[in-house]
Amino acid sequence: MDWNKAHIRETMLSLETAALQSARGNYLDYVCTARVDQSEPVENDELAQAEIASDLAEALDDTLHDYADKIDKLRMIDFGPKSTVEEGAVVKLSGRYFAIAVSTSRFTCQGRDVMGISTMAPIFEAIEGARAGETVQFNGRDLVVEDVE
């Protein structure tokens, strides 16, 4: 199948941007609940809840950076034609399509279900460098690399 890789990149960017905006909204909600009203006497329970909310907000801050990093990476990846499994390739592996870029949930692009995987994913190590028609092993199973674009 001839993939419009610009469309794949835009779809993945759209997904990650939406996830970033959602995470940012959650972050702001947690930050707001982490504030204790200093004009009133502070109850120990309120202070403990504010500290928990602050800790969670800090954890979400890492999530915001993760999404921002994924968006930056997507913008820089070369999605040009590929003959081997490498970053920027779209791979059909045992009947399923994968975009080698950043990890994403499953999405539909050009009428096909696709999932983004990063070069850090364990399966990438098994398929890296493979060509269409080759069989690779992952977790003790044979997987056929049906197509690489």
C-alpha cells in the first residue's frame, strides 16, 4: 500500500497534541487544588491533601514534557521512503501496521488501523533492519514483515 506519510505524521501530531492539551488541563486542575487558602486557618487534612495534589501535579509535569518531546520528535523524523525497518518507516507486521516514530495508541489513517511505536520499544529491536518478506522472532514467535515503506 502506498502510504501518504505526511498524513500519518499529521495524524500522529494531532493525537499527541490532543493528549498534551488534555494532560495540561489535568495538570492545571491539580495545581489549582494544591493551593491552600492562607487567609483561613489550615486544617491538617487540607494541608495533606494539598501536598498530595502538589506531588501529583509534579508527576503530571513529567507527562507534559513527554508529550512535548514526542511532538518535537515527530516533527523531525524523516518519513521518506524506506526499504528496511527503521525510524520513519511504516511496517506491515503479521497483518498489522506500525509507524516507527513515537509510541501512540491505535489510530485510523487512510482506512487502516495503525499504531505508533518508538525505536525504544522492545519489538523494534526484533524488527530493526528487516526487509519486506523476512521473518523475525519476538517473544518466541515468528512474525512476518509483510511490507516496509
